[in-house]
Amino acid sequence: MAQIMPFVANHRINLQDVAALITILENAFGDPDRVATAEQELNKLRQTNREFSLYYAEFQRLIAELDYNDTAKKNALRRGLSEELKDTLAQNPNQPEDFQQFVNLCNRLDNQIRARKAEKRGDGYRPRQTPAHTPRTTQPATPKPAPVPHPTNTNSGNYGTVPMDLSANCRHNTPEERQEYMTEGR
């Protein structure tokens, strides 16, 4: 607000257009050397344990500030990849020269690595196994016991944990008391 107030007169902002407003705000709050800042952040950027797509989104934000050709982009992207993805890429001798194709390859390989890890942990999809023959029982199923009311039951028919009724022990004011409190400013 302090940056714009010098341009306000008679409840109007005396600027040519929105671009002029943005210029004022950029001069006050913007990064004076966006390219150097982006380059420093890009050098520190690492994929670590996150998905490639999240790493690449951050990479794109930073690379947009820089004037890199596709080869430089590819080298910068490769530098920040996770060690696992770098190892997998090293086993792939036919890597594309085109930057976008390289990005697509990294994304596909990263997804494969993550799927394999999930499979090893047992998190992957497994169809439910049913026995070939399920014998029928002649005994009727035992009925479930009736639910026992929980001590916190508030007579609402709920069993188990329910929110505590904080208004249960509150005394409500009469309309006369409310009017009196309002006239007194309480």
C-alpha cells in the first residue's frame, strides 16, 4: 500500500495501466537479478525421493528464467535426478537427444521404478484370491450381538465415540435477560 499511495489522488489511482502498477511492485519487491537467483536454485535443485513430475515442475519454473538451449537443459535436468533414476538411465544406451523426449523417458522410468518398489513392498495391485471351491456350511451364521451404548452417548441414537455436547449443561437466557444484557452492552 505504501508503494501505491503516492499515485492515489481523489480516490483514483493515477497510473496508465496495470503494467505500470506491476512495474512499481516489481521494483519494490521483485528480485533484482532473477537470472542469477534461478541459476543458483537450479544448481541446488534435486529430485531426492519425490516423483519426477514434481521435480520437473520445479525445474520448469526455474529454467523459464534462463536462456538455456536444449542440451544445457538436458544436462541441468540430469544433474538433479535421483541416484536411482540416474542408474536406470545409465543402463539405457539409446537415450534421446531431443529434450522433451528425454523428459518423457525420465518420467516413464521413474514411474517404473516406483511401481517396482511398490510391488516389492506388496503395495502393488494383486487380484483377490478366492478358493476354487468354497464349502457351504449347514449351520446358520451366528447373529451379531446388539451394540452396547457408549458412555458418551447423548441420547441421539449414536453408539461409539461422538462429539461432546458442550451445551448440555448450559443455562439459556430468557428473552428479558437478553434484552437487559443488550441495553447494558454486555
